[in-house]
Amino acid sequence: MLVAAIIERVHLALEEYGKDCSMEEVVGLCPDLTWNQVYLAIDYLNKTGMVRVALDPDRTYMIQVYPAFSESPQAVSQQSSVQKASS
């Protein structure tokens, strides 16, 4: 499976789930993927602002997905920077 397809698969699973979930729950949502594939997809999605990863008080990593139809805070910030630079 291509890396882009893995990332898309994880993001879609998170959107369908519709609420915050732990890394272990994400792995359960994608039984066709390995733990490592899910981890790398979450890492990419976090770095691109499509999900937010937070450590809760129980030391569990929780994943919050930003819906695809709305822009993530990072994407909005990047667009503003580009618009200011081009002005």
C-alpha cells in the first residue's frame, strides 16, 4: 500500500469515528494496517495540521481529527502568511 493511501485511510477512519480517540483505538479502526503504519500516518497528519495529538493526564496519546471540509488552524495560518507575503 502506498504511503499516501495509508495516510488517507487513517484520516478517513478518524473522520468516520467522529470523536477523539487513543492511538490504540486508531489501530483498531484500521485493522488492515500495522501499528507502525498508523503511527507514521498520525505523525504526518499531525505535522500537516489535519489532526491534533495530545497527551492526556493518564499519559495516553489522544487524537483529535479536523474535518476535511473545514481547514485546520495550521492551514489557515499558512494561507495568511502566503497572502501577506504576496501583498
